[in-house]
Amino acid sequence: MMIAAGFEYWWHAMGEPVEPPNVRRNGKSGVERLTTENGVLYIKRQHDHLFYSLRYPAGYPTAMRESHAIKLIGRIGVRVPEVVFAEAHHIDGQWRAVLVTRNLEGYQDLAQWYAGGGRERLGMEQHRSFLHKLGSVLGLLHRYHWQHTCLYPKHIFVTPGDDGHLPDIALLDLEKARRRLLPGKAAKRDLAQLQRHAKMRDDEDWKSLLAGHAAAAL
């Protein structure tokens, strides 16, 4: 398998389905995991899975919006997956799109991290330092007017961490990421969404995250 392969190769490459395809508005989007000599890759293939905007009133593949967001958000210092390939073709009146990203080796999603004893490995003080660090990552995102829009624990990936080493943090699933005119609106939406789904044990945990966010969002 060649990383430099083109659209037709990636469109037909066969991997292991990660989850059932997402079907909406007569479009389809699915993700497969492909193990190669160059590591694990994720292939997102889309058929008429579109978003609509003033720039694209007739629709454009969401995978291309995600690829664009990954590249720009990576430039501001937020860890994101590496884009290996991204391309879309309009064929016979229909859109086909492929986005290939490299697996984040050694990372797992935040929900899995907690379930696997991540909090206990760090201890209370280090855990709150970790939440402060997570808040600073999100604050940096919002400082540059980016809104994740789908900020659930399963889209925040972290390394294991241990006593003395805080986990590294990455953001995934940026398909719905968008720029907002006011960073405060981006922050309000994302933080409210995360608070609903993260189910933190006490107010002090959440205050630690907000303190990190405030320091980085200035």
C-alpha cells in the first residue's frame, strides 16, 4: 500500500468498519480502519454526504470541510489527526469524497480513559491539573474562533498519563467544526455541550477546566 495512492485507490480500499454508516439526506458516510505497513489508517468514504452554506449553496462533502478544519486547527497548536489524503469528485451529478487520517497511536477517548482508571492513576491534584490542561486546549481552539460543535468525551483523545506525567490531548471528529465571528459564542456552545456529557464528579473538577480555558482563551 502506497501512502501516495490516489482517489480511486482509497475509494476502493477495503478495511474494517468502525461503526454503521451514517445515512442522511440521501447521502452516506462510513469509516473503516485499515492496517498497513505504515500503521493504522482511518478511511472516511462519502457519497453525497453534504453540508450547505453561502459558499456552497448546492452542497459540498462534509469530509472536505473536516479536512480543511483539521489542517487549520493543527496550525494553531491543537493536536489533531494527520491527514494522509483528502479529495472529492463530482461524478454524474453526485459527490464522492474520501478522507484518510492516520491513527493517533497510544491515545484513547476520554470516556475509555476514565473507565480504565485514568483518574485514579493521576490522583486528585494531578487529575485537576489534567482538566486545567484540557481547558487550555479548548481555550486555544476558541481563541481562534473555532467551534468544535460536537464536543463529546468520545471526541477528546488522551494518552494514558501517570503520576508525574499529564496525558497529552487531541481533538477528533471535526466534521462539524466551524469558525464563529465571536469566540465567546464558540466557547459557550462547546463548553455547555461538554458539561452535559462529561458528567464530572464535582464542581471543583469543572472549575479546574474553566480556569485552564480562561487562561488560554485571552
